[in-house]
Amino acid sequence: MVVLVVGGAGYIGSHACRALRHGGHDVIVYDNLCTGFESLVQGFELVKADVLDGAALGRVLPRVDAIMHFAAHAYVGESVANPRKYFRNNVEGGLSLLNAAADAGVKKIIFSSTCAVYGVPAKVPIDEDTPRQPVNPYGVSKLFFENALAAYDRAYGIRYASLRYFNAAGADESGEIGEMHDPETHLIPLALAAAAGTGPELQVFGTDYATPDGTCVRDYIHVNDLASAHVKALELLSEGNMSFAVNLGTGSGYSVQEVISSVEAVAGKRVSRKSAPRRAGDPPALVANPAKAEMLLGWKATRGLREIVETAWNFAQRKAAVAR
Ligand SMILES: NC(=O)c1ccc[n+]([C@@H]2O[C@H](COP(=O)([O-])OP(=O)(O)OC[C@H]3O[C@@H](n4cnc5c(N)ncnc54)[C@H](O)[C@@H]3O)[C@@H](O)[C@H]2O)c1
């Protein structure tokens, strides 16, 4: 299949591009490079354009069998301060893509959704029947697009997979591509930078949660496990002619303190850190129940926290060596 990977020059999208190629598919990357990097998609065809650009989409979509939609703004705090930016890109941009797909007759779309659509769930692990009640504009924008997909499915027969990622982390085993967010807000790269002395002291937001060690618990999923789930979802959309939404997580939660310990073990260095107040809207624990994805996709995350931290560390070391 020819797959248009929208937002493919970003962190998760670039790993998906490699997984698709490995699975025998042809890839066209579509990205405006607002947070993406050409260096992450070397060797792939890249269309540099915005999802809001209907004309550019109209030119490329006739060559395409399916779409993977990674393009979005994805900083929760920024979405609270500047919802307009988020609704413009994630909602209006998403609809622009969906309308262009409908016009071009592209009937398969895989969407990067998020556990943020669940807001602060009453119980963990979280299954797909948990009420979707996002607590910030980022989550609201993702829920909107999930609902738009359902409407376009009913009206125009566009089949979709909404993949609700938990915390994406780690890097490709080659060390060639990985996470390069700027600013970086994710725990593992921040902890690695604090250990390496290339970043500031790590702030631990909240140490008095009702969790075993008082710090927040999250479900970290390796980016290549996410990427392989996308390929499986594409295959199911093609064979099954059915739409679906699934959680993508490991089912195991790790606390901030446990992540720090793992980073220290891998890096062989102390993570300099300080306690900071809780952040508003941060639930104590977010852990996926991945049973539906396992059953439907025949997929299971195969890498654990150790592999996540090791691959992220290798990528960070390699990046630092190139910069020197
Ligand atoms: N990283 C996570 O832990 C996580 C968790 C849940 C969901 N997600 C979702 O996964 C997706 C990818 O996340 P990521 O961490 O790889 O982010 P990223 O910022 O690295 O990638 C997003 C890509 O989309 C591109 N893009 C953004 N707006 C665009 C536009 N208007 N037109 C064209 N291209 C545009 C960016 O240039 C970038 O290459 C996002 O939709 C995000 O909401 C991420």
C-alpha cells in the first residue's frame, strides 16, 4: 500500500515510516516541519506542506491508499494557555485532511489519539469503555477528531483506527532516530539530559500522590512497539473493513522515581533532581488495559522500561557525538 504519513517527520511518525517500509509498504511523508526534522526521514519522499493546505493535499492524495495522521500540536500546558493554536492545528487541520481524504476517495485513516481523551479516569487500568472526558484543550481537540472520524465513517465510508497512545518513549534500536522535542517536556529525555549534564536539574512534579512512592505512575510504551501497532492497524483496516479505537500501552505502570532509577542504572550517573509542586490536572496514575489491542490487532508491546531507557540513552549519546 502507499501510505501518506502526515506528521511523519516527527518523533513517532518517523518510526512508523520505518516500520511501514519494513512491512513492505510505500511511504510518502507529508509534514510542514513545525516540530519535525528532515533528518528523521532521510531516504523517504517528503512533501513539505501544511495539513491546512487543501490544494497540496489534493495533489498528493490521488497517489495514496491510506493515511496515518500524526500531525498535531501536543503540549498540554501550551494548549491551556493558547487553545486557539491547538484547535486551529488539531481540529481545523484535522478536518482539512479528512475533507481532502473524502474528496480523493481515500478510505483508510489511522489517527494518533491519546490517553488524554480519558481525562482523570475513575479507575486504572483504563479500558476503551472508560468515559472520554478530557480535562485540557489538547485532549478536547483529540476527542473532537475521534468523533469526526466516526461521523465520516457513517456518512462517507471512511474506515478509521483511533490509536490512543499512553506515554511514547525510547528510540529506534539503530540509534539513528529518536525523540527531539523542543522544548522537551517528556520525563525520560529530561532525566537522561539531567544525568548527562546536558540539561537542567529534573523537576519531580508531586511527591505526595497516593502511589507506592508518592510520585506519578505512567505507562511507557516503546516508540517501535507503537510503530508496529500502526502497521497491524493498517492491515486490519484493509482486511476487516471495520473502524475501531484501541489503547496502546503495555499494561504496566512505572513511577517517576522508578524511571529515575532506571535512567541512573543505564547512564551510570546520578539524575540531579528536585521536588516541585504537583501540576494541575496530572492524574496520579495512567495505565492502559491493552487487552483490546492485543485481541484485535494480534499485537503486544515487546519492550519494557529497560529497553526504552537504553535506546533513548543511545540516541541521546549519538546525537551529542554528532553535535561535537
Ligand atoms: N509523544 C507522545 O507521548 C504522544 C502520546 C499520545 C499521543 N501523541 C500524538 O502522537 C502524534 C505525534 O506525536 P510526536 O510526539 O511524534 O510529536 P512531534 O511534534 O514530534 O510530531 C508531530 C509532527 O507533525 C508535524 N506537524 C504538526 N502540525 C502540522 C501541520 N499543520 N501540517 C503538517 N505537519 C504538521 C510536525 O512538524 C511534526 O513533524 C501527535 O498527534 C500527538 O498528539 C503523542
